[in-house]
Amino acid sequence: MGVKILTFLSFCFWSSTLGHISYSVPEELPKGYVIGNIAKDLGLDTKRLKLRKARIFTHETGEYVEMNNEKGVLLIKDRIDREALCGQEELCTLQFQIILENPMEIHSVTVDIKDVNDNSPFFEKDKVHFKISESAVNGAKFILDRAVDYDVGVNGLQTYRLEPSDNFIIKLYDQADGSKNVEMVLVKPLDREKSEHLSLVLTALDGGEPQMSGTMQILITVLDVNDNAPVFTNPIYKASIKENAPLGTVVTTVTATDADQGSNGKITYSVSNMPDNARGLFEINPENGEIVVKGNVDFEKVQTFQINIRASDEGGLVDSCKVIVDVTDVNDNMPTIHVLSQINSLTENAQPGTVVTMINIRDVDSAENGKVQCFINDNVPFELKFTDSDFYSLVTDGNLDREQASEYNITVTCLDEGVPSLSSSVTLTLHISDVNDNAPVFDRSSYEAYIVENNSPGLSIFTVKATDADWNQNARVSFILEDSSVNGVPVSSYVSVSVDSGVIHAVRSFDYEQIKDFQLCVKAQDGGSPPLSSNVTVKILVQDQNDNAPQVLYPVQTGGSLVAEMVPRSADVGYLVTKVVAVDVDSGQNAWLSYKLQKAADRALFEVGSQNGEIRTIRQVTDKDAVKQRLTVIVEDNGQPSRSATVIVNVAVADSFPEVLSEFTDFTHDKEYNDNLTFYLVLALAVVSFLFITCVVVIISVKIYRWRQSRILYHSNLPVIPYYPPRYSDTLGTGTLPHVYNYDTCRTTDSRKSDCKFGRAGSQNVLIMDPSSTGTMQRIQSEKSILDEPDSPLEQKPPQNDWRFTQGQRPGPSGPHMPYGTQIRWTPKSGTRATGGPEVAMGTGPWPQPPTEAEQLQALMAAANAVNEATATLGPGTMGLSTRYSPQFTLQHVPDYRQNVYIPGSTATLTSNPQQQQATAQQATQQALPPPQVSAQPEPPKAAQTPASKKKSTKKEKK
């Protein structure tokens, strides 16, 4: 069932607008059911509804409705039972107020609870017994207990049905209070002889959907004739009682009479159709008809009760009457005080008339008992104003000062006008929040602080104190050193001030001799917004300390020359030898000096004045006195502790200068030894030891590295030249071998550092001889050592025609098809391999026969010897051969080692074309000739050592 907004009833104005909103909902709705969108009905969005702290205020004991401020809707908080809430009232409503703040507003809300058919009719008794005389005439009436249906309206009790209906029918009669009496009317005479007992069923039906019903069984015993029914003396009885009357109080007594005698005239009283609001509150004595109080009667709940009383005789005849009981109000309820919205804290600068809280006062009593007057305690700057109906507002009535009173306990007392009067009170605690209206105050108008010179930086000098009458952050005082200068230097370089504690710390060590006093300004600032501050002047006085030893001005102490005072041997007693002059830069008693003779060769000859430092003789000088006299005078100040200085005075007792000179020639000077000599010696020893250990570790590491490299690269002194049977194949008309091996023979000027290593197949190395080149051989295709990839197979490459020789330049009987080549390589000083000669074309021809092992060994040794001899005269440009033979020497002048040397890196066959060979040789000669102006003989290059050669040379050097 949907929720319907009925209407806005009224608006009334106060300090804020009051509105009335009505909703209608059925009973028995589940919890959380939406009653209505209160935010929309109030003309507010959900955000403003939440900011204004919307809430529900109700006088009801149970809370059935709640507000969701996030969505701005009213929800069912608890199941609503209309029958339990309003009983048989046709109109059942929930009334409460919506309280809004900023500004304060009150909106009344009424929720109309609609009845649903959730209760079936029922009879208080399941069975009733009637004794009816057979002489009863048609139309005789028998009053039945009516059924009870807690629902109202169409859902309430509507009709009755009696079964079977042979002798009786049901008739309903409206009462003044709106209820209906149920009567069973006899329509056919009874015959005891035919049927002594009858059983009827009375069914009560309501008008709801679906229709619900309740039944009661009627048992009738047919009697003989009883022709007089009981009769009440009054059809209506009225009585009144006070509420809260004690149990057992007699309300009234009803009386009925019966003209019959015997058992037919004996009357029994009972309550018929007890109303719901009186059920459990009253009972009747069945013998005498006395009605007494059984429960608690409350005027605030029910003011009037109507009770139907029935009188019946033994013959089954009955009569009825009505008893009306009025309840009198008693002042038994004290006023209730509801604080609608309370401000727990109020700023001290709040203006008079500021609303602190709103209060609702209610007394459920009636008339004078319900009239209430409220007031607050005295001596508080607040007043209670009546606003509208039962609402009061508590407002400020003067200026507030947190420093005088930070909290107020306001007691609101309400009295009714009943007799005796009842009262209630509530105490509100209001905190006055602080406003930054007080500046910090120092405990003195100015400060003086003292500090002894030579203090340690960071020493605490003095503490300034300031207080702030405000509270919390506004009373938090921070101390700041104001910018100023002392002798042109910022004061912050002298002292610092702790921000929190106000402790003044020395930033530097003070020297009384440089600065004796200075002033600074400290500002105390609170943490309010805006902050308030005050300043104070602090004067710092530096106190002298005996930190300077006396300084001797005379005699001057020199390290290179000797100064002596001469005393003639004819000097009398009191002769002034000299005067020790000293000063002390301290002040006061720290600068008072005294002189003492600490050490002297002859103490009986000289004395020192304790105040003036004068050295005088105290006896006559004699010839026995030594010429050289050495006096040690100590000068002390009067400080605590005292400081001193020592001066050595050399005195010569002689009459002439030559005598003095001869005596003082051998005067030895004290030698001063450097106290740090031992430290420097130990440091030097440590450095030398560290360097030695580092060198040893480095040498061992290098040896280990070389040894590991030699184990990898060096395996034997002579390479093993494997032999494979020749296999022939034609490629472009030339014979090739599928397996070609290339050996690099690395030779240097020192043959002991030569080594042999394997290279890739000769077909992988291409030599390009540029005619413009100066003889430097470059490898275009990089080669990887076969040791780096020991498992990689040697692939057969196609023959290369980069090197070609004529038939006359072919090596001996083995020919160019020798599958194993030896390459001669040396390293000059410049670090590049020297090559020479132009590119020579190579012819083709048949391979006569494979070489023998002797030829292989002979070829290798001959190549090694040739390289060893050639490297002695190597030079750039022509492979170093021109310096040995002539400037015009070319590759044509190389001794013929063709019987033993094999062209490396090539599998091409030699050609026998002599013309091509001659043309190629002439071209190579022209390209290989060095410039004629070169006359300086270049230094023979130094061959670079390979890892294997380095190892061999190291071993030979060790041997």
C-alpha cells in the first residue's frame, strides 16, 4: 500500500517557520518501510537536511518512526499495531515534531494509521448456557455476549449468523455509544418433550477482505415455566472515582428484582460486553451486584467507562443495565522537560540574545494541574523566554567572558499549579569557548641575565616567562627573537630563543674581552588567529673569567738569539738588574699580577719584587759568583684558578763585554722535541705496510691470472700438424680441399715469447691489399679463437681468390693445395701487424702429391727462422725489409722459401701463367717502394706478447 501525503495543514511563525505535514499509512507495515520524503515536503535537499541536524521529537513512549537524514525520508522504525496504539478509536494518528537547526525550526508531522483486517472476531466465552422455560412465548428475547473485533470500520464486526435457526433468530439493536446488542429471539415455542437440550452456533462476521469470523456455542436447556424475569431498579447507573484509586475501591452497586420465588427468583449479576478500555479494571460481585476497582485507573488514558451489567434468574430470564463511571483527575504527573537542541559550547564573544537551546515543557494533567511555569537559577547571564505553546528558548542576557567564567550550570525548574504542586528540573552545562582577546604578558617589564665567558655553545642563559589568560591554542605562547644587531652582527648569531619554553641559549662562546654586554628583544606571541603579541627587553651581561694567562712583554723571549742582562761585579746591594714587564688582558682581580723567582743558580744573589717584577741584587757581587746566571721568573694572576707565565732571564756577571761573549759562546739552548713525532712515525709505518701488502696481493693476482690464461692458451712448444689424405674436387676449374687448417705463428724480436695458436679455416680470413695502403694489414672479417668455441666444427669454405701467385711463386713440391697453412705474424711497437707487398694473383694447377711429415716440419722451422731474422729489421710500410736490404726492396727480394712456406688463409691453386705473374710483380714493386725522402731509420718495432708467450718468458726469467 502506497504512502500518500495528505496535506499541509497550517503554518505559524516564530523565530523560525513552523509547518504541519500529514501522511497516511496502513498498520502492520514492515520495519524500514518508507512513509514519505520529508526533505521534499519541507522544500529542502538532503544535504541541507543533514547540515541542519534534522531529528524527530515525540511525546509518545514508543518510537515507531525514524528519519534517514542521508535520503531525507521517514521510515517505519517498529511495527505499528493500530489496535494496541489506539484501541477502538476510529481515528488513529502518530504526532511528532521535526526539529531543524540553524535557524531553529519546528515542523509538526501527523501520520494517520489506517486499519487493516488483521483481527478476526471472537467471543469472550466459547460456550454459553441458557435455561429456557418451555412456556416462553414467541418474541422472547435472550441477550447474548457480543463478539469482539479489534479492527474498526469495515474491517470490524458487521453481522451475526445463528445455526440452526428453527426456534430462534438473531436481532441486533444499536446502542447510544455506537455498539450493537445481540439478542436471540424465540420465533417458535419450545417443547421440552420433543427436545430437552438444544445446541446452537452463533457466528460473528466482519466486513474485511478476506472475511474473518468467530463462533460461540449456545447450549439451551428447556425448563418448566418461569414467567418473571429480573428487573433492574435503574436502567443507567452513574458513578465517579479518582484516578489512581486503590484496588478494591467500591465504584457503585446495581440492584435487580425478580417476582418469582425459589430458584426462579434467585438473581445472579455479571458483566456483559465489558469494553476494551475497562477490561481488567473493574469486576462485579455476582451475589450483591457491587462493582469494585480491580486495576489502576488513569485519567490521562480514559476519562469515562461504560459497563453493561446483566441480571439473570435460575429460570434463564435476564435483564440488563448500564453503568457509567467518570474518572476524576488528580495532580499525579510532574511536568516533563525535553531539551530539543542544546549548544554545548558558546563563544565568549556571542551577542546578547543568542539562542542557547530550546525546551519543550508538558504536563499531561488537566485544568490547573496541567498549567506549568518555568524559571532558571539566578546570577547567570541567561534568560528563559516563552515562545509558543509549550516551548521555551534559553538565550544570553549579557556579555560573556571566559576568563571570568568558563562554564555555566543552568538549572531550568518547572512547576505546575496543582495541589500539591509538582515540579521537575534539568541542569544544562554550557562551556564558554575561548576567543583570542588577551595578549601574552611577561612576568617582568625587563630582564637582566648573566653569562660567564668561554661558555659552551648551546648553554642555557636565562628563561623568559609569559602567560596568556586565554585557553588552549589561544593561550599557547611562542617566543620569538626579534631581529636586531650587536656591533653590526645579527643578534641571532649570539643567542637563540626556544620557541616553546622561552629559554635563551648561547649560540657562540662569548669573550669578555671582545663584548661585555648587549641587549635583545624577545616577542611572546600566542597561537590565536589573528595572533596577539608583546615584547620585552633582555640585557645580557658577560662576566669575566680568568681565561688569559699573563703575557710577558719584557724581556722578549727569542728562539734564535740570546739576550742577557749585565751586572758589574761592583754592583751594590739592591742593584736593579732588570724589570720583568707582563700584562693580563683579563679584568678585575684576574688581571692582578704577582712575580716570583721560581729557579735561580744562586738564590742568595737575586730577588724579584712581587708587585713590580724588578730583579735586584740582595747582596754584594763577589768574584766567586759565576758569570752565567740563569733566572726563571714566574708571573701569576689572581684568578681562580690562577694562570701563570714563565720567563727566563739570563744575567751575565762581568765588567766587560768580551768576557761575557766568551762565557756565553757555549751556552746551550734547550731543545724542544716535537710531541707528534711518534704519531707521524707510526702513521708512516702503517702506510708503508699497507702499500706493501697491496702490492703483494696485486702481484699474486696477476700471476694467478697469467697462469690461468697460459693453461688455456698454451699446450705445447710445437704445433701438431695433422695430416689428412687429399681429396680433390673441381670448383671453377681449380682443385680444392674440403679441410683447410690455418696456424698463426706469432713471433716477436724475442723468440722466447713466441707462441702458436689455432685459427679458423683459411677461407674465413680475407686479406685486402689496398694500393694506397702503407703496408698495414687489416682483417675485414673478425676471427674468433677456436679456443673460445672448442666444440664448434670447422666448416669447408669455398676458395678465395684474394691471394694469387704465379706458377713461379708456388711453394715447392707440396704446391698451393697443401691443406695446412702457416701464417707468419709479428707485432710492431705501434701495436698493429705489419704487412707488405701488393696483392699477388694466384694461378691454378694440379696438386702433385701430399707432403710428408718431414716436409711439414721443415716448412714450419724454416718459416720460424725467416720470421725471426726478418723481425730484427722490421719497419712500417714494407714489412721492415727495406732497412735490411735497400729502399727499393720489395716482396720480390724475399728469399725463396716456397719449398717450405705455405700461403695462409687460401685454398686456391697456383697458376702457371708467367706473364700474369710478371705483371703482378711489377705492380707490387711500384706500390711497395717507399718515398725517397725518408732517410731516418725507424726504430725496430717491439712485438706484442701473447698470453702464451708471456707465460713462457716468465718461466724463463724465473729460471
